[in-house]
Amino acid sequence: TSLPAGRPQVEVEVESMDKAGNFIGWLHIEGLNLSVALVEHALSKVHFTAERSPYYKALLAAEEAAKKKKEKVWSHYEETPVEEVVPVLEEKERTANYKPVFVTEITDDLHFYVQDVETGAQLEKLMENMRAEVGSHPPVEGSYAPRRGDFCIAKFVDGEWYRARVEKVESAAKVHIFYIDYGNKETLPATRLAALPPAFSTRVLPAQATEYKFAFIQVPQDVSTG
């Protein structure tokens, strides 16, 4: 996978990881912290867990500026006098781990999926070989019976086959799948699915889409942007 010309430089700063393997961190676009930008434009609020973040002061400053504009999530905000509380931040050494990635999908709840640039060539080669294999031995339409949790291949709107995982089977006409190398989801008929050839399984190359989420921000439940 190659980055198209003119696309902005994106960096992911990983801060921590939970037991399930989900990463928590920051997304920087051309040096701009996207979490701070979302707060500044009144599209989200600062979560209380941000107190230990190195970007806490920037998040607070962005939120104060957004409150004064009284737009979006702050459209009904009325300032009330409160006693100033100075948070005591624990000083500790923080090691940032930067690595180049391609952002492939962003969800409505501000989770996002990325591909590691270092393994991009391996994915390209696998996809090329897999499509050649499927082209030489086309699957028989309707022969595949999808089951939840199965790895398979799915024909996307561009007519190409991609690796996927079955998330839910409502009927033969409505199968919910997740593209494991890109992070997007789709509902397809079973006729557009086929078994994943063993030579291209996740044992050969693990799923390339890694999920991240923004640290210390909350997505508003009901926002009117009119």
C-alpha cells in the first residue's frame, strides 16, 4: 500500500495498551494533535482521565476557548463561578514510541484503524498473489456457507477480493463482515464471499488493521451543529 500524493503526514503516538491489545494514544496530522483540535472546535469535551496526560494543559486551553464561543457542544453553556482547583500532576518519565502508519478507517466514535508502513510491502505482495490465485481458480458462487468468526475473502465494491472476518450472519443475503487489513465493515450477500485460501491466512500474515482510540476525550451523545 502506498500513500497517495498530497496526503498529509500522519503520526500515531502510543501511550498505553490494555490487556485486550487495544492501544490508547494520540493522532498527529502535520504536527497538529487531533484530540486538541476536536476540543478546540467544540466537537468534544475533555475527559477527567486526561489529568495525567502531557497534553492536559493544551486540552484545557482548547476547551476554555471553545466554551467562550458557545457553539456545538457548548451552545447552551452558562459559566458558573467555581473555586479554582490546581491539579497536582505526578511527574514521571514518559517515553514516546513513534512509528509511521497509514490511517485506513475512522469510525463515528473516534476509533481508528491503521496499517504499519513497515509491513505494507508484505500486504501488497500477499494481495497480489491472492487475487492471482482466485483469478486462476474462481470460487463457485454460493458454495461458501459463512459462519460467525470465520476468516474469508470478500468482494468489495471495486470488484477486488480482500481478506475479511464474518461478524454476523442474518441470512444468506445479509452477512456482516469486517475487512481485517483495513478496518472497515460491510454487509454483503453470501454470494460475494468465499473461503480464504490457506496460503493467505492470518498465520502467513497477521491482520494488518490495528485499532486505536483517542486518549482522554469524550464523544458527545447528542450534538446539534446547525
